[in-house]
Amino acid sequence: MQQRYVGNSGLRVSALALGTMSWARETDEQDASGLLRAFVDGGGTLIDTAASYAEGQAEAMLGAMLGDVVARSELVLSTKAGYSASGGRRSVDTSRNGLLSGLDASLARLGTDYVDLWLAQAWDPNVPLEETLSALEFAVRSGRARYVGVSNFNGWQTAKAAAVAGFPLVANQSEYSLLHRSPETELIPAIEDAGLGLMAWGPMGRGVLSGKYRGHIPADSRAAHDRLAGYVQPYLEDDASGVVEAVAMAAKGLGRTALDVSLSWLLSQHGVATAIVGARTPVQLKEILDSTLAPLPPEIAQALEDVSDPA
């Protein structure tokens, strides 16, 4: 798998990152272990998690595998703090205390002295940006994190954070796909101008671009799950179907899968450092790892951009 630099930094990561949002919930320990081993065997290095995933259980599950399923040295670990969703209630706290306490808890669950990349998971309007940034800087100075960045910041928030910080921010983790191209308007120009790299989550349109929802909702899919149906629903509307059909047509004409076409398009876009794939089962991951990830013919890429144009 191709290794790419994140923005203007020296941090190198695999073109695909393995996301762990489903771990300890939809993905049990046995499947998670298989996913991790298969991902590393396929050339992947970047594992993305967060303190908020399954209220820390995803990190704990990953930590239990380090040194057993894979060596810590084989991985680039990325985690996030400052956001929680417990008991159906969401809260953001990117205060210095909130972030650094969250980082220490993450390190304990992961069973490691440091993470390669640590991100403030959301913009907090109640906390001065300078305070949030001071926590990120301290994490680097104290050796708890090798690199730091932000997540789910929009364009002006990213630009302001990069301008205020007296140290390098290397990444912004945000949603981007053929079904969610709004980052192209403001976010990606801001990221590129500031020298950051984009870590794209939801690169498969939350699974919809794979084509598995064409005409029906599979019983084992996120859309059929009460807790996750709302996550997928925005991309099951009529205006998304034309994009899904275009991707399926392109895949058929190229002799590739819809997954391959969607990911290949995304990885060729400006500013994108890696695409975070949230495979829940080994079968799903195998299909992803079997993708060529080769650039699409220009005319195919243009046709997909025309049909998915947010305007």
C-alpha cells in the first residue's frame, strides 16, 4: 500500500487508515484482531481511534492487541479527545484539563507511552482556541504525542487554528467523499494553505457508495441498526442515488469495484493524505484491500465530479 506524507510534515501514513469506530460494539474482539492483522499484512500502518468510540472500549480493545496481534512499532496510532457521546448525550470539552486528562486516559487504555498523532476532535465555542492549542502543544513537548492536529474543524476554524498556533498542526480529520464534497469549497483550500493534510472519514459515503443499499437495506448493515440508522440515512435520499449509480456504472466499465472507484477518486483529490475505512468485518476489509487504488481515467473522474457536483 502506498505511503503518503501528511501535509507538509514528515509524518508518513498508509493511503488507507483502519477506523475503529465500530470496535467493541458491532465488531467483536475476534473480528477486530483479524481486521488489524489483515490490514497490517496488506501494507496498512495508520490505525484511527478515539476516546469517544464505545466510551473508550475501542481504544482498550486495540491496546490489548499491541505486542500480541501486531507490534507497536508496526503502527501509526492516531486518537482523538475532547468529544463524548454517553447515554445519548453529546458534549464537547477541549479545555486544557479536558484534553490532557483525555489523552492520559487514552494512553492508559492503549498501553503505550505515546501516540503518533493526537487530534482535538471538535471545535469548542466555549473554550478559547488558544487554550485548546496549548494542550496540543504540551502533548508534543511532553512526548505524549509525536504530531497533533484537529478534527471536524471547518475552513475558517482550521485557518484560524493554524495561524494562532506557534507550532505545526499537521492534519484535519473531516468527512469527504463523492457524496459529501462540501470540503472543496472552503476546507480543502484552507488546509492546503496552512500546510495540513486531510484525513478523510466516511470516504465511502458512510458505506452507501459501495452500492450495497441499491434497492434495499441489508439486514446486517448500519442502516438496519437502530443506533446507526441515522448515521447512514442522509445518503439514502433520492439525490444521492444518481451518484451511486454513476459510481456503479464506472466500476462496471473499468472492471473494478464501486469501492475501488470511490476510494481511488478520493485519494487523487487535493490535500487528501489518507482515507479512513471503517470496515466492520474481515470480509469487508478484504474487498477494500483488494482495491487497486489506481487513478481513474480523467474522463471517468470528470463524469463522477459532474454528477456529484454539490452545486
